[in-house]
Amino acid sequence: MGFWAKVGCTVGLHDWSDFKYRAEGSCEQARFCKRDGCTKVDVTTTHAWNEWVAVSHKPCFETQTCARCGKNDHRFNHLWSEWQYEAPQSCVQVRHCRRCDEGNEQQLPVNNAQHDVMPDDWKRVDCHNSTAYCRRCKLPLTMRGLIAIHRWPASQGGRTEVRCADCGELRT
Ligand SMILES: [Zn+2]
Ligand SMILES: [Zn+2]
Ligand SMILES: [Zn+2]
Ligand SMILES: [Zn+2]
Ligand SMILES: [Zn+2]
């Protein structure tokens, strides 16, 4: 094997053959490095999926079969309604399948943006944190500000060090 070819193989740049099925009725394909002295084999599985088909007695349930190896796959394909709040005073959203009883999903609020809170609702707790109540579900929310809001004394009174009245941080 030539020097540069050998370097190619050591850094993973092999001279690959085409992918070939390893056996009849199997979807495993393999390719080989064509260079002398390199035994690298690369294996991949590619199924020849037929179309998804609905299962008649189970609404929303679909299956597909591989035309080559017979492998089965399945999925639910629900006909979802829009997301809606589960109740006027809840921030939990729900949606239901319009076609079957099995399709039910729930989404809990995971951040403040999913609650109903206005910028003016936030009240300062300390230099870093604010709190507010969600207008819809009434839960207390907290927010850590990206920028600290310190309370510097109105007058320095001749001091050279100025510290926040709340947290004692030194003004720089
Ligand atoms: Zn190789
Ligand atoms: Zn297959
Ligand atoms: Zn459904
Ligand atoms: Zn809320
Ligand atoms: Zn402070």
C-alpha cells in the first residue's frame, strides 16, 4: 500500500466499496475498504419501508413493514385539537385527539413566559431577584435578573467605598 493511501486509512479516509446487502432477507449492508492490508468494514442498516397504513380496528394507530426483511414499526397519528388551557384559572394546557380516546396530552408551564405576567407585575425582592403572581393561575413566580439592581446610598458622605444598602456589594 502506498504511503499516502496508508495515511488515509489511519485517519479514517478509507477507499470504500459500494454498500452491499449481507444476506437475502436482511437489511444489513456492508462496505469494505478496497486498499490492500486494510480490513476496515462499515455496516449500516437501511430498511425498505412500505407506506404507513392505518390499522382498521384501532383508530390513529398505523404500522409499516419493511419490504425486504419484514420488520414492523408502528406509530400513533392522532388528529390533535388546538392546545387549550384546561381551566380559566390554570396555566396547564391540554389537547385531545378528535378521533380516538387515547390521544391526550398535557403541557405544564416550565418557565415564566408560559404564565400570564406583565412587566409591571414584578416586585423587587433583593438586588438579584423579583417576584410576581401569575394573573391566570395565581402561582408565585420568581425571576433572577440578568443585571443586579443595587440600592446605592443617596449620599456618599465623604466615604471612598460605597456599598449597596441591601447586599453590601461594593460599587466599582
Ligand atoms: Zn482502509
Ligand atoms: Zn428491513
Ligand atoms: Zn387519536
Ligand atoms: Zn400561571
Ligand atoms: Zn445590592
